[in-house]
Amino acid sequence: MRYVSKTWKKMIVRAPPLSAAGFAATTISFGPARMGFGLFVPEFRTAFSMSTSSVGLVSSIGFSGFLAGLLGAQALLRRWGPEAPVLLGLIAATIGMSVIAMAPSITVLAFGVFCASSSAGFTWTPFNDAVHRKVMDGNRPAALSTISTGTSVGIALAALAALAVSQSGWSWRASWALFAVASFGVLMVNWSTLRKVEKAPDAIRVTTPWRRFLGARALSLFAIAFVMGTTSAIYIAFAADQMTQAGGVAGLSRATTPALVFFVYGLFGVTGLFTGRLYKLVGLALLLRGAMMAGAVSASFVVLLP
């Protein structure tokens, strides 16, 4: 009984700093590190004389970095716990964004984008693991939604930086240098927090046979994830350009359109903070349907009312 009481207290104490550290990590890794290239494409086109095909190539390299991070995170998590992949991801973000700030060529720029984008892949899974082991059942949805909402804040802040670049003489290189400095600060916060979170004991690890992932219930989850991932990826890649080509926001220069689109994208993403409460009120199925409907309506507006 005493052991259970101590364990419960330990979980409660760690929940707030764990959520804060995760929020900060996703703000950096899923914000400027992953979305920053798309936001600053106009500046990159001018600085490096990039064609549409080269923009697409560098963007693809960034997504490959994200995939590499996702694959690497699981292996690191199993062997060393959440600290190793998260810190590696934030180190990659700091290095990648520093490289972008100083890039003299497209090749170096692509390397920086790869490193920066990989950070998003490294950071999410470890926090998911830590929250499920260190936070009480009733607080897990709120903790996870708080961590994931860092994405929205990061996108909004990166969009403000892009807006400052498009409307003033502020250098895009200075913006990326500030991103790198912020990433280093978040790295220090997560080092302090996650060194107290040990890896999962071997006794509680569950090995799932691969055939379980081919069942009807699992495939339906894969389909949902594929649709949501594809929808968001297409929106991120093409929505701002579509709106810009259609004339942009009335009364403002076209150059401000991408920054405004991503700012609103991030701003409304903050509603993710209420995911835990909505889950309790309406259940998972209705919540998921609402989220997918919102994505469908948003994509339709880009086509019908750009």
C-alpha cells in the first residue's frame, strides 16, 4: 500500500513539468523545425534562385527526415527511454535551423531542412510513452492534448516571424538564428525534465505480433491516419499558394498570404487544448468525426473560396 501511494504521488508530481516540457518540444519541432521551410519558400526562392522542382525536392527531403526520426525514435525509446530520442530530436532541430540560417547553397539548405524536420519524428512518440506511464488515467487526455497543442503555437509563432520578414527589412537568416536559439533553450528544459523519467521496465513491455496489425480493426485506424495525414500534408503544401494565386487577402500584399494562412492555422489549432474535455463529453468516435469533417470543410473552402 505504501509503495502504491509513493508511486501515485510520483506520477502526480511529474505530470505538470512533463506536459510543459512536451509542449515546448512540440512547439519547436512541429513548428519552425517542420513547417518553417514552407513558410519561408518566397525568401528561399530569392536567395537561392530555387525553381518549383527544387522547392519540391527540398520539401521531400524534409519529409524523409521526419520519417527517419519516427523510425529512429522507437528504437531509442526501447533501449534508453524517452530522454534519448527527445534530446536527439532537439539537438537535430538546433543544428538544422542553425545550418539553414547560415546556408550558402541549396545543398546545405536541404541538409539543414532534413535535420530540422527529423526532430518532429523524434519527439512525439517518447512523450506519448512517458505520459502513459507517468500520468494518472484521468489526466492523460489533457496532458497529451497540451503537448500536441505546442504544434499550433509553434506554427503561429513561426508565421509571425515570416510575416515580419515579408513586411519589413528583417532578415530571414536572423529569424532562423532565433529559432535555433529557442530550440537550444527547449533542449535544456527537456534535459532537466526527462532525465528523471526512466525507460519502461522490460517486464511491462508488450510485444505485439505483426499479424495483429493486419486485422480489420487495425486497418481502419491506418485508413483514418492516412486520410488525416494526407489532408493536412496537402493543405500545408498547397493551400497558401492557392490563396496567393487567387489574389490573397484583400487590402494586403500577396507576400503576406502564406504567413497569415499559417498563423490562422496555428491559432485555431490551439483549440486542441480542449480535446481532453471534448473526449469526455462526446466520446472518441464523435470527436474524431468532427475533426475529420473540419478538415474536409477547410479543404473545400480552399478550392471554392480561396
